[in-house]
Amino acid sequence: MDRLREITHIDNVKLSDDGRSVVIIDQTKLPNQTEYLTLGTAKDLYDAIFELKVRGAPAIGICAAFGMYVLAQTIDTEDYDAFSRKFREYKDYLNSSRPTAVNLSWALNRMERVVAGHREQGVKWIIELLGRECRQIQQEDMEMCRAISEYGLSLIQDGDGILTHCNAGPLATSRYGTALGPLFLGKERGMNFRVFADETRPLLQGARLTSYELQKAGIDVTLICDNMASLVMKNGWVQACFVGCDRIAANGDTANKIGTSGVAILANYYHIPFYVLGPSSTVDLSCKTGADIQIELRSPDEIKKKFYQKPMALEEVACYNPAFDVTDHSLISGIVTEQGIFRAPYTESLKKLIG
């Protein structure tokens, strides 16, 4: 149980002791090296988010909230208007780092509301309130992860085979995780699962992070290439699919790491329930359908060069490298948030969730 707790309660994003910098685990170095980075400037924070040194929608939101508190302390003025303008400049800069995951803008907007709502209290007091708010965001995430884990655990049974894609464990959040949370919670209670982790090309979050977390926690995990999921399902080894989410549209369409929609299509073919697990903050009712979700495009080198000693394709070969895809709501058996399990029609159930 000690090694399980080491994983589920890992401090992957935190404030420094003096509150003037953000400390993260550099996830690009895992699983072979655990390295902590100290982020104290806007560029440090932007690069950490853009380069996936911190990743996972909830963790990005927490990092951004901590970051805005850190940056607010560097704004050298007592004039509210000047402070507010610079704060907004930092906010817009960080928000441009990853356009798809809604938790980033959600956390940044929440911090900005603190500034906008306390004009008369003065800059010094606003900075104090920002410190409280970012810590509250992390605390709420801890409680959210536990609740999602409880609801998700109710959907599976001891001994089930679970297939997951990308990484939605403690490294992507603050405790337990979302899609992996039920597995860790079940393990704490003496349950055993057999997990199949898609490697998740091209950045290998499943191989580098999910299999790492599960193996370290003593959970039976088998790493598979993304194109092996169909065979594993056909063999009858999978009783449910659990995935995370970066943005959920009003109709239930869900953006998640590239390849997720393919898993959902396969699960539908083999009559395997496919569940999306994430905080209610990822629900974006302003997005009517998945067609309204902006999909981040990343460098071709992630496909051709990353993790290889030599390029695996000619330099002149064109690449299409979307970071996310959208799973149609019709393929989703249920959306699990900290407020419960929501079923179709999602246009009705998600509206009640936000309400």
C-alpha cells in the first residue's frame, strides 16, 4: 500500500514554500528520470504547458492558477488599473499555450474573476486572495478526483479487464486521477483489475506515464500498441473502456487525446461500455457540438523524430499531427464527473449538471 500511496498522492504540481514559483515534475522525462522544475516567469509557465512538461487537463488548470498567483506577485504597482492590465496580459499569454483543454481557460478565468471582483480592496489584498483561490482550486481537484473515482468504481467489478488511452492518472491531476482513479481506489480496497494501456502515439503518454503509474502501484497492467486494441477487445479481455477528457461539448461530444475516438468505435462494435471520466469543469456548454472544439495541431517532428535515434520518415514527407480528436456522443456509455454518472441524452443531463 505504501507504493500505491506514493503514486496516488504524488506532488506533481505545487507551489514553492515561499509561494513565488510553481514546482512541477517534468513529465517529458518520465518514466526513466524524475526531475522537478521550478517555474517563476511567464515564459517558464508557457513552455512547461506547451511542451507537455505539465499535462492533463486538471493539472494544467492547477499549474495555470498557481502560475497566475506567482506572476501577480511580480507586477510592481499599487495602481489597480495597471495591475489588472498586466494580469490580463499574462492570462492571455498562458491561455494561448494549449487551445483544446478547457480547464486551462477555466482556471485562468476563475483567477481573473478574483481580480475583477475586488477592485476596491487594493492590489496587496487581491494578491492575497489570488493565493487563496489557487490553493482552493487544487483542493477542489483533490476532492473531485476522489468523487470521480467512487462513481467510476461503481461501474466495474473485481477482476474486470479495463482498456484506457493516454494518461488520466495522478500525474494528470492532483490525486488519484480521473480515468485511472477508480482502479487505484479499487486497489486500495483489495480489488484487482487487468488493465490494457494503449501506448498512445505519437507522444506515448500511455507507455511512459499510465503504465508507469499502474506498475508502480502494483496494478496488473499490459502495455499494447494503439493498433492492438481491436484484437484485445475481440479476445474478450476488456469489460470496459475508461478515458479522460479535455473538453466536453453540450451534446456530449468529447475531445480527448488523439486515438480516443477510434477506441470508442471499436468498443461500440464489440459491445463494450465506453466511459468518459473528468471534472465538471471540462463541460463547456458554450460548445454546442464537437465541431465547435478547436483541435490543437502540433509539430510534425513528434511523429517523425521524437523518441527515435534517427528520423523514421524522410524530411520532406508531410505530416498531420492533431493532438486530440472528438468522440461522438452516440459512442459514449456514460460521462462520469464528481457530481455523478450522466447518461444520454447529454443535452439534457449535462445541462442539469451545470445548473
